[in-house]
Amino acid sequence: MTAASVLDGVRNTEAGYTGVEPDAAWAAQVRELAARRGAVLLAHNYQLPAIQDVADHVGDSLALSRIAAESDAGTIVFCGVHFMAETAKILSPAKTVLIPDERAGCSLADSIDAAQLRAWKAENPGSVVVSYVNTTAEVKALTDICCTSSNAVEVIESISPDTPVLFLPDQFLGAHVQRRTGRTNIQVWAGECHVHAGINGDELAAQVRSHPGAELYVHPECGCATSALYLAGEGIVPDEKVRILSTGGMLTAARASSARQVLVATEVGMLHQLRKAAPEIDFQAVNDKASCRYMKMITPAALLRCLVEGRDEVHVDEATAAAARGAVERMIAIGTPGRGE
């Protein structure tokens, strides 16, 4: 089996690598190539179902990075977006980290860069910087403490209530933290995930009305999180049926739920894991078009190319990685992150 024969039909387009069907033969090739390379395959919850099913581990970005750090594998293939692969490299500096397509970026991570954060910090001396893990390595290096969506409240509560906080980059997660903590000295960066922001309150309300009795799982990055709480407050949805949850939290809730139907407000890739976790529940997307084009750039063809050619390798310079690692480790010391985003 030569590289040319394996990659026959693979095409490089602006939208990503195409030309490969994710059939049983493809899955067998992927497993064989990963074994030859001594690689562990990691897939984020928002990946295509075929990518999730062929991976060694599926989960949120930080949990996967921690799995990678603990793995004996010398090579990590991270099927996710670029900042996630960077985080894996930060936590596993001696390992080779590959992402199947380096063009798989993130609109949320791109909403603030290092220069913007430096300027914001200069305008607010004495503030503690809390960054969501959905940020670049350079931004993490300028951060005091990172957080995930599942432990953001816990991280904020670990900071003295008299100390001002700069929270970035997600404005909806920031608003969720403000609601939960009641703190008034948190400034929130006006960034957003284009997919989550696109799940709006009007369509959420319409779906709730057309699915009476359904439970509602809403990711705190969603623009409709406030609308979900409003619907509960108005009695349109019983309060106990509205859950603002990280991806890991959704899986935990699904396994424990007795609901017959659940409406899910997050990226549609999450439905695959939810349906596997609780096959007796009818999971429906609040917006079935909420698909991240960057996540979906990790195609079957891209993964095959990655394993054959050893591309694309992710690098983080030593000084940046050391500073960023400190922000992540301070988060880990506070609580139990890595169970959801």
C-alpha cells in the first residue's frame, strides 16, 4: 500500500479535503495507519459522526488534551479546530501534534488576538484575566486563569470579589457567568462563536412551542441562553426542564434523564454523542443548520492525508507554551475542568 494509492481520489479544495467516503475500508485504513504511526486519534464532539466513530477518544477540547498528555502515544492526531490542537501541544510539548487540516480555525478564538488583549489589560491595570480555553496559545500566554464553560463560574468564584475581572472572549458565556455569580466588576469581551450566536431566541421559542413537554439543553455560548431563561421565567417551559449545560454536562444529563424528547441548542455534531448516550430519547436540534464549517473541515479525506503524510503539524514556541501552560494549570488547580465546554 503506497501513499499514492491510499490518497488516490483525495482533492484539496477551499472548503477542505474531499474525495473519500467514510466506509468500512476507510475506517480500517485509518486504524492501520494510526497504529503504524503510533498515534492516538482524538475527536471533538462537534466532528462528523464518521470521524467521532473512528477515534480512540471523543470529548471536549480540554478533556481530550488531558487524555493526550496522559497517553503513551508519541503522536496526537487532534480532529478539531486549531486552538484545540495548540492546547494539546501546550500540555504535551514533547509529543508530535497533528491536525488533519490546519485551515480549521475558530471564529470565537479569532475574536481577540494578543495585541487586543495587551491593550485591554493596559486599560484595566490590576484586573485578573480569565480566558475561555477557546483561545489561541498567544492569548492564553497573556491570561491569568483559563476556564471551560463547565467550570467558568467556579473559576470566577475563586477570585477575590473585590478584584476586577476581564473575561474573554465569549460574550454569552460571560453573561452566563455574570448571572450566576452576581458580580458587577466583570468586564466581558464582545466575542462570539458564529454558530452558537446564530441560534437565536425566536427560533428557540418556536421550537419550544412546537415540542411541548420537551426538555431543553442550551450551551452557554448560545445567543439564545438568555431567551431560554426568559421562557422558564414566564412559565412557557417549566424551570426544571431548562438546562444551561456544557457539552459534557449535556451527556451527563442525557444519561440520567427520563425525558422522551430533548431540544438541543448547540452545534449539531453533538447530537451524535447524545443519541449514543441515551438512544431512547428523541434529541432534536433547535437549529439544524448550526454546523461549524471549521469543524467540518476535518473530513475523512483530511484524516487519511494526515496519517499518510504526517501533516499538518502544530507548533507552539517554548516561551508562549510555558506561559499558556501556567494559565491552564492554575485552572486545573481550582476545580475539575475538562468534563465539558
